[in-house]
Amino acid sequence: MTDALFIEKSWKSPSASKFWVLLVLATIIATAGVIADSTASVIGAMIVAPLMTPILGIALATVLGDRPALLRSVAYVVGGALVVVALAWLIGAIGFNVDDYRTNSQVAGRISPRLIDLMAALATGTVGAFALVRRDISDALPGVAIAISLVPPLAVVGLLLQVGRLTDAAQALLLFGTNVAAIIATGTIVLVLYKVREIAKQSGQVHGGLGKGTIAVICALIVVVLVPLGIGSLNVAYDQLAQRDATPIAQKWADKAGWQVTTVQVVNRQIIVTALGPPPEVEVDSLRVALNDAGFGLEDLVVRLVVGGTRLCPAGGTTCAVPESQ
């Protein structure tokens, strides 16, 4: 277990070089997948990404009381996260987007973390640790890699920082932090329940105690993310209600011009409407006014015209404009 999870200090070592090469490649795949809005590419990045190794390494080092291994694992997680964000930022800077990823489903799915995401992360972390102590179920590890989202939300952080969406970038970072905290907490619990510490004592691998302070810190990791996730759950509930009420307004607006609304989404209190129809181009300002009259004056509006491009309609106004990047 220590050989599998504790990455060596030297960058030239086999474990370290494997970690960094796979991390860079996973970042490129994930970032390209997010930009292209490709679910298949993002899933591929999840399987390749090696961040699960040092995160579970933190759990194992905690159980064994191995302070050097703990600090090294933490350094790999933090350093790896910074590399992913920086590389995604760079790829985003040379890439192309017309609306700052506002209609990108891969981005939208990672900027609204909820309590249910914590529940999924806790279960996924448990499976990962369980597969670690039970060699007979190691075949479950690819599924664990897909279920837990580590590199993709960091790639989203880098892309959103590049286009100046700081609040949404923070939300994606919260999703990453939630998953990391869940893996560490559940991984530690599973390793303790399987008496890994007692077994390690017999071979002289225990280096320190597993005190109440350590357990308290692990519990605090979960508590720290509960509050923002609770707020996120409330925001998602608001978005769902807003989507229900805004959809008929958008459909009525499109019907008047002989157009058709294909989708209406509300993400982080931003209304995104996709519409298509024949020339002449539909007039967008009237939709902004209609939504204002219906009580949606505080929500930004993004209208994506299949023929005509994207229009941004800021909250509190009555006019829409073409994005500068379009």
C-alpha cells in the first residue's frame, strides 16, 4: 500500500515522473474536452488522472502517523492542482470561445456544487479505499476514477480564471475541495476499520500516533465544505424554479417572431436561452424586458441564437449586446 500511494520525493523517480506525465496529459485531455464540450474526452481524462493516488496517500499517512509521507502527499496534491489550473489557463488563452463558456455544459455541471455532490464523493472515496485494501475488487478502480471529479473541475477553474469569471471559478474549486476532503475522510475511516494500523505495527511501519486531534481535523474537513455546499443546494433549487418560470416567457417571445426555443437553462442565477429560426434575426431586447417584468431583473440573460450568434443581456438593463469575443 505504501509503495502504491506514497510518491517518491525525487522528480526523477519512477513514481514521481509517472505522476507528473499522467497529470499533464490528463489536464490537456480534460481541458480540450471542456472547451469542446465533449463528455467522452472529460471521462477519458478522469481515468488517466493520477491525483487520487496522493489523496489516498494522505489518508494512509494519517493512519500510519508518517509525517514526512503526509507532507509529501499534501505537496503533491497542492502542486498538482496548481499545475492543472495553470496549464488549463494557458490552453484557454490560446483556445477559442465565443461566450466565456456560459453555454458550455461541462462548465455548467461543475460550478454549482451541492450537498448531493458531497454524498457522492463520500461514497466514491469509500469505494476507492475499499478497493485499495481488497485486492479482489481492484477492477472497480476505473469506475472510481470516473465517478470522482478531480482534474476536470480544476481545468474549469483555469479556464474560468482566464476569462475573468472569478466567482464561478471559486465554485469549481469548491467542488474539487469537496471531493478531496471526502476521499481523505472516508479513506481514513476505511483504513482504520480494516485495522491497517495494527497490521503495520507488526512490521514496524507505524511512525506516530493517531490522536483525537487528527480525527478532529478530518471531521473538520467535511464540516468546512458543508456550509457552502448547503448554500449551493439552495441556489440550485432557486435555479430550477427560475427555469420553470422563465421557460414559458422565452417560448412566448420566440413564438411571436416565428422562432423556436430549444433550451432554457438557469445556472447560478444566469438565464441561458437557445433559440433558432429563419431570417430576419429575432429581436432580443424584448425578451430582456419581458423577463424584467416577470421579476427576473436581477438575473443576467444570455441568448444563444443558432443563426446569429450570442447576445449578453446584463441584469438591471433592457438592452442586449454581442460579446466582445464573438
